[in-house]
Amino acid sequence: MKNLSSFSRNILLTLIWFVFVVIAFSVYVYAEKKVDSVNALRVNSFKLAEELRQSSEDLTRMVRAYVLTGNPDYKKYFQEIVDIRNGDAPRPVNYQGIYWDLVLKNDQRPRPYSQKKIPLLQLMREQGFTDAEFSKLTEAKDNSDFLVKLELDAMALVEANPNNPDSKAQAVQMLYNDAYMQGKANVMRPIDALNQMVDKRTQTAVNQAMQAAKYFRWMFILFGVVQLWMLWRTYRLLGNTLGTSVDALHEHIARLGRGDIHTPIPVPEDKAGSVMGWLSETQVNLAKIDAEEKAARIHNERLTQLYAALSQCNQAIVRCNNESELFPQICNVAVTFGGVKMAWIGLVDTHSQDSQVMPIACYGEGVEYLEGLQVSIDRHHPAGGGPIGQVLREDRAYWCQDFMRDPATVPWHQHAEKFGWGSCACLPLHKRGKVIGAFTLYSAEIDAFDDSARKLLEEMASDIDYALDRFTVEVERELYREHLAHSEESFRLMLENSLDAVINMGVNGLISEWSGAAEKIFGYRREEAVGRPLGDLIVPPQYREAHAKGMQRLLTTGESKIIGQLIEIIAIRRDGTEFPVEMSIAQVNRGNEVFFSSFIRDITERKKSEARIQYLANHDALTGLPNRNQLHERVKYSISLTHRTHEKIAIMFLDIDHFKDVNDTLGHSIGDLLLLELAKRLKSILREEDTVSRLGGDEFIFMLPNSDEYAAAQVAQKLLQVIDRPMLIENHQLSVTASIGIALYPNDGMDLETLLRNADVAMYKAKQENRNGYRFYTAKMQSQSARNLLLASALRQAVELNQLEVHYQPQMSLKGQCVIGAEALLRWHHPEFGLVMPSEFIPVAEASGVILPIGEWVLRQAVRQAKHWLQDGFSPLVMAVNLSVVQFRDPNLPDLVTRILEEEGLPPEYLELELTEGVALADPQGAIALMDALHARGVRMSIDDFGTGYSSLSHLKKFKVYKLKIDQSFVRDISTDEEDKAIVTAIINMARSLGLKTIAEGVETAGQLAFLQTQNCDEVQGYYFSRPLTVEAFEAFLRKQPSSLS
């Protein structure tokens, strides 16, 4: 229903309602028929009761007639009445009506028998008489039967003494005495009661049926009224849907059918979505299509004309020998065949002061427009800003699609108005690539020059340029012929100064000319070369036989495959060195003299450059190892071989651990030398069929054909061993390690890109597991990699979507037994991933680069909260915030910390930045510098997870820290593990000796707390006191502590 239009929904509802009307009408008709049925039942009930009474009357009449007359017919009728009532004889048709009064003396019956035998009482029972009514019927029947016995006795008395008057009188007395009359009354009394009961019952049924019929009649009327309303509403919706009357719609459709598609069909705005509106839209579209077809037809006709003009133009170019012949024909062709009104060609008068354009040729209607026309190429001249001036200055065609409205043609509007120019085209003409004039065409139509027309006209202008160049060449050729005899010395100078060797050879195969460049290239002086065969001097011995055969064929037949071709061959110098040259040979006919002129260029350096380019296209420029292109080809080839052998291919992705530190500390030159040494080592342990390539940076890819998991693992171990050996680079003793990821074809991918991607995933897994190792790719890595990608993407919006939250874990002083600080701990609640642990998303944030904005957000939240607690009257707390390795390496960290403290208004002494021991030791000098900068700004620093790294006392002494945090891995088992007890005791004592405080994290039991108290540890934190808490829960925790409010 939702997808139907309002008209369709209304039609459907109207049809549904019509079904209800039909049902209502059927119910009403049924109710009316029920009334008729009840009335018929009432009538039939009275008829049957009347039949019982009438039969009793008929029996009385028949018996009395028989007794008085002795006519046996009456006795016969009597018995027949009894038999019919008892069901022993068939009932006459319509027996309830007048019957026996219509029987004549000749026994003629008024109606035939129905052949139906049924007792009267059974008929009454079938008629639906009630039990009370039927009891009255039974009573009347029984009394009537009793009366029949009396009547039979009277007839028997007469029959016994037919001639005895006393018997007849006695029988008559029996039929008229009080007993008989009482018996008659006993029959009529229950019949009268029955009539009253039947009347009451049937009248009630009639009244009920009539009431029901009346109800259904009104219901039908109501349904009918609603049906009429819905039909009226449907008519209205039909009108709205059509948008007009059916006749008007038919008229518009008929007009469209007759082909009148241009007469607009007016439609009110509120009828835009109606059939009439869409019909109007159709009319507009049809008119638009018709207009487009007409425009296309005109366009095609115009193109046909322009093609014809182009063809005629080319013919004119072929026929003409100079500009004065060509230009008038071009203008004539453009007008006659091209469909334009007027065309003219103007050339720049270079001798005029303002470079006027002078008409040279014109044709068509309105050529008088050119009389007195001023056009200049000077942009500052009043006549220099038009289309022709722009064309000549900018050397590009100008298409003026509306001449009388184009701002560029304003100076000529008044002059051109009477000629009816609609549009014009102006194209530059060139001679030897230089603009010399313009070819201008005028059309009576606006927008006459579309893309196709422009292309054809530009082609025509190009052909004219070709003709002008040809004319120039012919003129120059004629001049050349005139001066050829005087230019031998000039030619000699040209040969001597040419960088290419020029060698002439006669038809006898001997050298007749040897240029200075030939002397330099081949090493022979001119006097040594002239007169000798060419092959003896410049052709290597191995090619001289083929050269001799070619020369013989050329000299005898005049045919050669190399005449007029630019070829590359191997030549030989006087000292015997062979080198590549590029050579072209031309046959020269000078009168009766024929000779061959060779132009030879030494391309040794070019070949070296090409070889170098080809090499660099497939090799790494630094190490000389195959690059990605060559690797791809080799992998593709190896995969094609495995289709037959079904062997595996191992792809290994190797990345140098912490290579960036080498570049950052020692410089990129040392890093490049390190990569060169590594490349040599890596190649040294591979088989001949193996491939190692460098993708860039410190990433190397290995392709090991016919290698399974075991072979790949062996190679990986060898690689790690050879890389781990120390290297001496520029007096620097360097030791590096590497992480390797391995993917196997076809298990882990069917192409290089997939295998590289999966090997890269495995390599990062190796880096995560302490580096200096290798890992094989697994599907679980891919799923983890995919999850990391999703986490990285979600993290970029986590701050904006308020998914991050900072919890705070209390830090307790063991001396004062009070809260002295809080550690800010980040929590991430994602709507899809749920609670993501920091151990999972922090590395992802560091790898994806979003740790800096997240770290800044955490730092600001923590500082802001510490300031709020100070303002709310809580005792001063030191807020501890963890720094990631990426944050620690950010040179802008000190300025960021200072800016946040100033903006939030928190004194720096209330902020403590925690730095893990491993991060500090990765770059001790950088750590010292950063700590000094933060210490100078009043910010406290502490070493987190102390004991898990390898800090030396010298480094620890230089670190500007005031607190060491004992890692929870040592605290966890101090109640039972003697080594952990010793380590914790040593850390506390060492810190005390250096003047540093200690705080133990992960305190969860009273035993751990007691041991730390005995060792004089300064501070503790852990689940024994509290888990990390939300702001509200932390404040509630503070209020429960003694002296928590200042």
C-alpha cells in the first residue's frame, strides 16, 4: 500500500468497500427473504390448522349427508377425508384450499392428486410447530378421531337397517345430539388455542425478521452512501491524477498523436505531477528531441558542406602554384561549398607602422564590409582587440559564436549590422611555423561553429599552411638550384663542421669524400681514406662478406634495403675497437653523376645511457639488487613453472631492526654503506636460482623457488646469522638485527602482491616478538592485522566521538597512609568493539600516528582534572601521566606540556610524566636532553616499569628523574619468591642511595604491602587500595580518606 499512489490506493479501497456493499446488500436481501419465509411459515401454519378444522367439518358434513340421503358417495368421501388426514391416501394439490365443496355429483375433482401420502400431524411437525402447539394438535386429532368413531357408528346404524326410518332418525339424532356437539367442540377448542399460539409465535418471528431486515436495510443504505462518497472521492482523485478532464486529456493526446508536438500543453503548477503534467513534460521532451534532431540535421548538413569545402580546398591546393592563385579559390570554396556567407584572407603588412592586416582575397555576400576595414595586431590599437588581432598575436583560432554580442567585436558592430553576421571564425595561417595572416569566415547563424566544424576548419587551415610551406619550398628550391653551382665551398664548410661523419662513395664502391668528423670518429685522415673501399675501413671483419654482397647488389641492381633508412650497425676504428653507430645512406643524382652519401653518428654514449636506464629500470640504484619490477617478473616466471612441478615458493620480507636510528645518529651515508654491505652478505648465502631484491629503505625481499617451510626456515636462520655479524663502516663498529616474515606460494597467496602483503604481516609479528627473528604467515595474523586496521581507523575518531575516558588510580604514601597522587590511565569504550584494552590499542595508535593527538588529549584531561580537584578543595595531588615512545621522540613535547599547564592553570610541580625504562634507553642522549628540558620547566619525571630494562647507573645518574616505579612483575610474587624480594630490595636501596623515591605498582595483598613497608618503599598503588576509578568514584574515594580535604 505504501508504494501505491493515492489514486491507486483509493481505487483499491473503493473496490474493497464495494465488496462490503455487496455483502451488506446480500445480507439485506437475505433478511427480506427471511421475512417472506417467516410470513410463509405463518400462512402455512394457519393453513394446516385450518385443514384440521376443515377436515373435521367435512367429515361432519359428509356423515350427515350420508345418513340423510344414504348416498354411498358421501361415505366414500368421508373415508377418503380420513385416509388423506391419516396419510393412507395421496393428498390432492393445494388441499388446504376449498376442495370438497367443488366436488360435483359425477365425482369430478377440482384438482389432481399429488401422489404424496403424508399424515397431517407429520406435516404439522415438519412445519416447525412447537411442542406446546403440537400437543394441542394431538389433542384436536385425538378428539377428532373420537368423533369419527361416533360418525362411523351412525353410518353403521343406517347401513344395518336401511329401510327403517327409526334407525335413520336415531342416526340423525346421534349426529345432532349434545354429545356429538360436545365432541365437535372438543375438536375445535384445541384448534382455536393452537391458532392463538401459532399466531403469537409466528407474529413474533415476523416482527423479529422485519426488525432485522430494517436494520440491514439501513446498514445497506449507509454502506451505499459511503460507497457513493468513495466513488466521488475516486472521481476527484482521478481528476487530480489526470490533471484535467478525460475529454481534454484525450484531445491533447490525440493532438500529439497527429504529430503536433510543438503546441505547449498548459498545466497549473499544482498539477505538475499529474498525467497532464507528465504529458506536458512529454510534449516538451518530444519538442526538444525534435529540435535536437533538426539541429543535428542542420549540423550534419553543415559538416557535409564543410567536408565538401575541405575536399575542394585540397584540390585547389594541388592545382595552384602560388598564394595569388590559391587564396581566391579558398574563399570561393568556403562560401560555395562550406555554407558560410562570406570568407576573406588577410595578411599582416609588416611594412605598416601599426602592423595592419590587409585583405588579400575575399568572396561571398557582404564583401563590401572589407572596404575601409581596419584590423591591427597591436593590442593597444583601437582595431587590435578584435578576433583577428587576438588570433595573430596568440596564434590560436578564435570562435565568435554571436558576432553582435561578443565584446571583442564591439568596434565593428555598427559597420557589420547591415550584413547580418551571426557568428564568425578566425584561424591563423602560417608559413614555416610563423603566423603571417588570418582566414576569416562569417555565417548568418549564431553558434554555427561547433566542435566538429572547428576541427574541419582547423584541418582546412592546416592544409593551407601546408600549401604555403610547399610554395615556399618550391621558391627556395628554385633559388637553391640557381645557387647550387656557387655553394660547393659552403657545402664543404658544412661537412667539415658537422659532428656527424659524412662519407661519399661512388658507384664503383670507392670513397670519394671523407669529412673531418669521419677523421675523428674512425681515425683515418682524408688522404688515407679517399679512393679506398668503404668496407675495408669502417666494417668489422666478421661483417665484411655481408657488406660486400650488399654493395654488389646495390651496384648491379640499384636496390638496397638500407637506402633512405636510418639504421644502427657496428663499426670499427683504426685501432680495431668496435663501437655502435647510427647511419643513413642517400643516393644523390647530380646531372649524369650518381653517388651515395652516408651520414654516420657515433652513438656509444647514447647506448651506454640506454643500457644504464634499462639497468636502473630493473635494479636498485644503491645496491644493484633487482628491484620490484624484476622481482615481479621472476616471481611470475617461477609461479608459471610451479604449475607443472607443484613445488612451493617462499617469499621472505626482511626489515632491518632500528635502521632509522643508524640514519638519525650516524647519517644517511653510513646507512647507505651499511645497506651495501648487507646486500653483499645476503647475496652470498643464496642459491643461483634465488632472488634478493631491495624495495627501498631497509626492506629486502627474497624469492626462493622450490622451497618449503623447512627450507625457508633454514635460509631465514642463515640470514639472521649473517646479518648479526658486526660490520666496520667508516670506523664505526655496527651490529644490527633483522625481522623476517615468510609467506609460501600457493598456501598464502597466488600472486606477488598477496604474498608480499602477507609476508609483511608476518614480519611485523616478528618485530612485535622482540625482533631478530622470523615468523611464518598465518591466517590469524591476517585477522589481527585486519582488526588493527579497524582499530586504527576507529581511533582517529575516538576523541571526537567521546569514546575515550581517563580513569585515575590512587597512589598512596606508606609513611602518611594517605593519597598523594593519581595515575591517569586511558580507557576506550567502542560501540562495536566494546572495551578495548590499552595493551591492544596503544601499539596500534603508535604505529598509525594517532598517538600524538590522543596523548595530548590525555595529558590535557589529566592536567585539567588535577586543577579541578585543587579548586574543589582536595589536598594537592601529583598527577602521573604515561608517555609513549612516539610522544617522547617528539621534539615539541616540552613546549606542548608547558602550553597545556599554562592554559589549564596547573602548577608544574603537580604534574609527573612517566617514561618507560626501555624508551629512555633506546636513545639515552635524547632522553637526557628531553628530561633536562622538562626538569627546567618544573615538571617531574619518573621511570616506569623499572627493572625490566638494562639501565646502567651512569645513565640513571644523568636522568633528571625523582622517582622509580617498580614493575608489578617483581611485586606480584615478593611474598613467596626470594629472587623477586632481592630485586625489589635492591631497587629500593639503589634509589635511596641516589636520592630517588620509589613506588611499587600492582600491590594486591597485605603480604606484599607489609614487605614493602619493611623495605621502606615510599609509595604504592594497586588493587589492594583501589582499581582505576572514574572521576566521580575517585572523588568519593578521596572523601573517605583522612585529611583528604585541605
